Amino acid sequence: MNIYTKTGDKGQTSIIGGEKRSKASERVEAYGTIDELNSLLGCVISQMQLYREIKKELEEIQQILFDCGTDLATPNCSKGYRTSHESTEWLEQRIDKYADIPPVLTEFILPGGCPIASSLHLARTVARRAERSVVRVQETEEINIEVLIFLNRLSDYLYVVARLINFREGREDINYRRNGKVFH
């Protein structure tokens, strides 16, 4: 297998179906950001010796993110989409399982804590950026809407899991200093 094709040497790439796109196109930016998020989750997973259940969940999320990227590299549904609503429902179940374990929040918190939780907070922000990229694509082109919904829920999952791990590690959330009560 030849790793390099040289088609990118002029700033172009092929999406599924063979259509050439600029590497600066919104669609390529969106699935590239999802690839970045997937790689960041790989870094988080590599740090996890404990938390086997969460590690397995993150590995499953990596699989789904590949599906999301494939769907975004597909300019229409003629080849079929891979990301389904079941993936979002699964994330929602995980969020519901973990959300009430740490103390209830009434204020915004600063991202941080132990190294794994800090990395999860960083992944959350990359998930939000990926979501914004997908929204930009959606404004002008057909996409699998399930990708957008999954990314939105994924950032919530990463937030909840970061808080859970900090809680299990004995790290208290640090409230944003100029908070008012924002969660009721």
C-alpha cells in the first residue's frame, strides 16, 4: 500500500465518491477536526490504567467518530450513512449513569483536575469545535444530521466523565470565581 498519493500536494483531496475538494473546504475541515478529536481520545485512553469501563466506552466512541468522519466525507446519502441515533442514545445512557455521582453543580467550573480529567476537558472543547464545523457544513450542504447530534451529546459525555474521574480521584471542582448560580 502506498501511503502517499501526491494528490494533496496541490491542496486537494478526494471525498467518498471521488469528488475532489479543497483541503480548506468546510467539509474537509469538519471531518479533520473529528479526526483530531479521535486522536486526542487515543491519548486519553493511553493514560487510563484504571477506569476500564470508561476506557472501553472511549474506545467505542473512537469507532463511532470514524463513522462520523466517513459520513462527513460522503457528500450525500447515496452511499448510505453509518452514524445512527442509537449511538446518541447509548451516550445518553452513559451520561445518565454518571451525572449524579459527583456533587451537583450550581455554578460554572474551571476545566482541570487530574491529568485524565484535564485531557477529557480538552477533548470536550475539541468536540465542540467539531460540532461548530459540522454546523457550518450543514448550512450549505447535505449531511447526516446524526453526526451533529452525536457530537453535541459527546461533549456532554466528556464533561460528565471528566467530573466523575476528578470525583473518584478526590479532586474537587474549582468554581469560576465570578459565578452566579447558573444551574438549578
